[in-house]
Amino acid sequence: MTRRIMSEEKMEWREDLSLLNKELEERIIEANEDKTLIKWSKLLPDLMTADILVVGQFAGGNNANGDKAVGLLLLQKDGKEIVPFFTNPERINALVSPEKNNCDVMRINAARFFKSIKGRTAVLNPFSPCTRVFSPFEIKVLGAEYIDKAPPVENSSDAEKPE
């Protein structure tokens, strides 16, 4: 599901997703505090089967240059790209203010998202207490391991069209 967020649009979409992954976020914070990484190993299956949010310009499938549209990218200090993704709409505010910017928010299964960004680094909930960086190797392994556990994709004729 993709939604176009415009400055004049009321933030009703945020209310629809406000409880998305709240329990998961609490577990992520606990896992980040656990230096043994045991909590992360127990959390990953739930994260990979959850829906997450990606910000970018997806409507129409291509950007203004005719290139395939992609999500928002951040640059690391070394100049490498990193792909942000979010468990909840509130976390998006760290990077984008939908009230001031036109952007699309896509809700996608985490395993499907990982399969789509092979070879890239990704960061979950940047600039928040429930953040985690995933290396390209982790993305490849987790995407492959959990793609079979992802819920089936809706029939394109039945799927909600972008607004």
C-alpha cells in the first residue's frame, strides 16, 4: 500500500497506523540494551514478518528523470548510501515532516523490503531509541531466510491504489 502525503492532507493515515508495531518497538529498545544480542535473535523473526514503512516517491513507479523510483536514501560519513525504514509513522518525523513535504509512504513486509534492497545497508528507525543498522550481508541472509514466511501479496486488481 502506498500513500501520497501532501501538506494540505490531514494526517488521518497516521492515525490508521499509529499502533503499528508498538510492541515490536518496545522489544527493539530492550534488545538494543541487551549486550548479549540474545533478545535481537528472538526479535528478528517478528521483525521480518512485520509490515514496515518506507519513505520516498513511489507513485507512478518512475521519478522525474524516468528512472525507477526508489525510497529515501541517507548518506553515511564515508559517502555510502543507507536506506532508512520505519516501524511506525511517528519515527518518520526524524527525517521527513509530511506536513511540509510531499512524499509517499509505502507499507511493505520487512522480508520483501530486504529482498528488494540487496547489497545495501539499511537503518531501522534512524535517530530514535529503537534504531538498528543492518549490513548488506544481514539483509541478504534475513531476506532469503524469511521471504517464505511473508504473507502473500494481494492480487494487484484488489490492492489499494496509490492516492
